Amino acid sequence: MNDEKYRILDEKSISMRGAIIARTIEVEMLIDKYLSYYFCENFSRAEQLTELVLCSDRLSFNSKVEILLSLLKNNNEEFYNSNKIFVKKMLEIGPDRNVFAHSINLTHDDEGNVLDSDVIGFERFKAGKIQSKFFTEDDIKSMKDDISFLILKLIDLIKSTKLMK
């Protein structure tokens, strides 16, 4: 029974992790596209910026979010001020994305018992200590909805850049 419970929890955790990571990769790619289109006068240069800087290890996901929001705040105030939910969700998605990307599945409690499958947990070492974070299915659904919202807003932003007009 414990083996089957573990297998179900592990598969559920992997599936949910994969769904969130895949969608946040899409968000990151759209941020890259917006930034390259914002800074470049032609598609060739935009591709070079993306390849050499944005899609390298030089900038983290959170750094790209900070750059995007700074550009919007300083150069597209109308969008920034009328899309506070977008700004809030952009700031929230990074830390949760990092949990999914950089943590191990938490499947057992301190006594070695398999956790219940109504939540999935992750654990990682950060700042010299173990940190655990748990998500319910509703949390995951909400994150997926938030990410879909961000994707649609980012597509609209890309359409507004000088290269797309």
C-alpha cells in the first residue's frame, strides 16, 4: 500500500511540476521576445540579442521580470498603471517557479511515512537551511490560470512593439 501511495504521489508531483515549468518557460520566452523587440530595430538584431544575451545564463528569470517591469513602468506607464494584476502576478510567479525548478519532491514526512496525495511538497536548501513548500491541486490550478493570463498579456505587449507595428 505504501509503495502504491508513494508512486501515485511521485507521479502527481512530477506531472504538476512539469506543467508549471513548461508554462513558465513559455512566459520567459515571451519576455525574451518582448525585450529583444523593444531594444532592436530589426528582426536580425532582435534574434542576436535573444541568442547572445537573453537565452544565455547571463540573466535569470527574475532578472528578466525586473527588466520588463522597469521598462513598462518607465516607458509604458499606461500599460503598467492599468495592469496592476499583471505586475503583481509577474512578481509572484518567479519564486514559485523557482520552487518547481530547483527543489526535490517531498514524498515522506520526518518519520518516513508517505505524505497524503492531496498536496504536493517540495524541499530545497536555501540560505543554509531546508525549506519546504506545499501546493494543493487548487494552488496548481490557480498558478496555471495566472500563467495563462501572463502569456496572453505578454503576447499583447509583443504586438505593441515597434517591430510588430
